[in-house]
Amino acid sequence: MSAYAADVAALARKDLLLELRARDTLPAMLLFVVSALTVFHFALPDGSSERAETGLLWIAIVFTALLGLSRAFIAEREQGVLDGLVLAPCDRSAIWLGKTLGVMVFLVLAELVALPAFALFFHPLSWELVAAVALANLGIAAIGTLLAAMAAASRARELLLPLLFLPLVIPVVIGGVGASVAANPGSFLAFLGLYDAVFAILCWASFEYVVTE
Amino acid sequence: MSLLSDHSRGPSLRFGPPLLAAAAAGLLLGGFALAFYWAPEDADQGFSQKIFYLHVPIALTAYACFGWGAWKALRLLWTGERRYDLESYTAIHMGVIFGLLTLITGSIWAKVSWGVWWSWGERQLVLFLILFLFYSSYFMLRFSTEPGPRRERNSAVYALFGVVLIPVSFLAVRIAGTILHPTIFTHEGADLPGEMLAAFCVCLAGMLSLAGALYLVELSGKRIDASLRELKELLA
Amino acid sequence: MTTSEKYVTAAYLVLLGALLVYLLIIALKVGRLEEELADLTRAAREKLGG
């Protein structure tokens, strides 16, 4: 059990260190999310409701996540490292878990910029929104990592990942926006928790079938 | 493992299609006849309720196809036998066709009932839209991946995700309805009287038989295609 | 025909239309498969010294 945890930690640390040195994905995500929020301001006609603005925040988060995810397996692919990882004596699902944790860290860092920017540009945040974003991060990272691995095997991976990702992320958007604007955020937050649990388990169990040759 | 050797599927592929097609013809014609000539007209909706006997069986058949595809996908991951890939693919292919028909007939029903071609408050339609988008991406996944065990496994895992997405989306659309897009219009009426239920069941059985017959025919076609391609390589 | 009846008929015609389109697609497919099979039979005869 602790060997598994050690594998996961090592893999996650590898991704974060690579990013620390290369410094390409995270700055892009940060800049993208602030640019997107700016575009949204101009896309919203005068007098738009706060609810519409909140909805657009979730869109910004989803597409920023997509941006980060499209880079998720790039490093491995370019250096042929994925085959090496798969041959390594660690459990394949550990690769998924390590990668997912790395993606979550990226998302959290991006949101540390995005949420204050949103509060500045539009309207103050509620704690429900922050809780929803935190819950959504797991779901987005979980399915995103698995789908990125699937797309990496295809010929048109930048095109394919958004297509695979968007239908699956619709429930997350429903849960997130609902929790942010509804009078009873509890049920929406509970739903996000359910989504996270169900899909995380599914991804964890099926990842090995996606990366084996 | 060669696909050529998998053609010995026994009688099911030989007699299955004609039997199911005959069953489909009988059950569907019978069911529709019952729906129009025997079942009473709905008090609230009037004649337009007759679309129910078409739309709901198609929707349920689409779900059945997706479920069947997921089952075959699970078998593929479990046993590794390659024939399950084509079977899963064909089932999902059928599911998407029936899903599209669900959306079209549902839209017509919405138009005649409420005067709009689309309503975000109609939960079934919204759910099917999400599933239709999801399973259409399945095809994109298959078309952009080189044939082989990798594609088979990715498709199978994706098919499993789809069947998990069905209840999750159902729940999501349901809670969304309470606050985001209020369900002003709904078809969920009171319990069906006996005659309506009977006619409906016959139509449902007919639609499932139709899907089964089409599934076997389509599977045959795909298998022949694959075998011919294999032969071509062997003879080249 | 009342408006109701028109829409109901349209819905059922959609099913009929879909089946006919499917028939068309299968007919085209069978034609293609037959042609390919003929080509392969010819190639096999040549190769195996028929």
C-alpha cells in the first residue's frame, strides 16, 4: 500500500518538477483564464445578471482545464517516456493517480488567479462557489487525465480531447453553476461529490486498459 | 488473432436476422395498429399523444443499445476476444441512430404539444442530447485512432463511461430543472390506462426486435468488411 | 387533416424514412462488398495459379 502511495507521489512530483523547469503550461493557463474573463466582459451586454457572469466563470474554468490537459501527456509522448512508465513495476493506475494529482495542482494554481480576477472584474465570490470549484477540480482532473491518455493514442489528439471531454463535463458544469447560484446549493454540491466518486473510481479502474499496447 | 476464424458463430447469425425482422414487422405493425385503432385517445393531449407509442419505445431502445454496447465492451476488456469490439461498435452505432430518431420524434412531439421545436425543460430530450454528443464523439475516437488493440480498448473504456454517464446525466438534468431551467412543460402524465399500456408494450417489443435485426445485419456487414480487408492483405 | 394529425403522421414517417435510408445505405454497401469480393477472387485465382 505504501509502495503504491510512494509511486503516486513520485509521479506527481515528476510532473510538477518538469513544469517548474519548463514553465510553459501553467503561465499559459493563467494568462488564458484572465484573457477569457476579459473576453467574457465584452461578451456580456450591459445589464447582464450576476448569474450569467457566474455561468461564464465555469466555462472559463472548463476551457482552461482543457488547455492544461492537452499538455498532460505531451512530455511523455515526446520523449517516449510513457512506454517506459507502463513497463515500470508500478501499478498502471498509479500513473493515472499521480497525473491526476498533478493536474489538480495546476488547476488550483490557475484558480488562485482566476477567482480573484473574477471577483475583481465581475462580482464577489460566495463560499459555495469556491467549494463547488474545489469539488469540480477532482472530477475534471480525473476524467481529463484518462481522456488525454486516450487522445494521445490517436492521430488528431488536440481535436479529439475537447470532443471527448465536453459531453462528460456537462454534469460538472450543471453541478457547479447550480451550487453557485441556487438557493439550495447542498444538493448540487452533493451531486458534484457523487460525480467525483463515481468517475474517479471508474477512471482509476480502467486506466490500465487505456495505456497498455 | 484473425477475424476470419471468428465467422463460425453458429446459427444465431444465420437465422437471427430473418427471425427478428419478422418479429419486428409483426410487433410494430400490430403495436401501431393497437395504438391507433384500439387504445383510447388521451383526455388532455388529444390525438397528438399517439406520438408516445413511437417516441418512447425508440428512446428505450436507444438506451438498450447503449447498454448492450457497454456489456460487449466489458466482455472485451475482460476476455480480450477481438470479436467483442465489432459487436460493441455496432451496438453503439445502432444506439446513436435510435438516439437521433429519439431527438427528432421528441422535437416533433414538443412542437405539436407546446409549439416549440426544442425545450430545455424537457428532461428526456436534454438527456438524449448529452448522450448523442457523447456517443458521436465515440465515432470520432474510433476514426482518429489506428485500428488495433489500442483502439479496441479505448473504445471499450469509452463505451463503459457512456453507460455510467446515463444515470449521472439523468440526475444532473433533474436537479438542473429545479433551479436553472424550470420544467414548465412535461409529458409525464398520470398512469396509463390498460389498453394504452398494452399497446405501448407491443410497440416497445417491436422496436427492440427492429433494433436487434438491424444490429445483426449491420454486424454481418462490418464483419464481412473486416474479413475482406484481411483477405486483401493476405493476397497482396 | 388537423394540425395534430399532420405532426403525428410526420413523426411516424420519420421512422419509415430512416428505415428506407438505412436500406439504401445497406444496398450500396452490399454492392461495394460484392465488387471487392470479385476483385479478391480474381487476385486469388491469379496468385494460386487457378
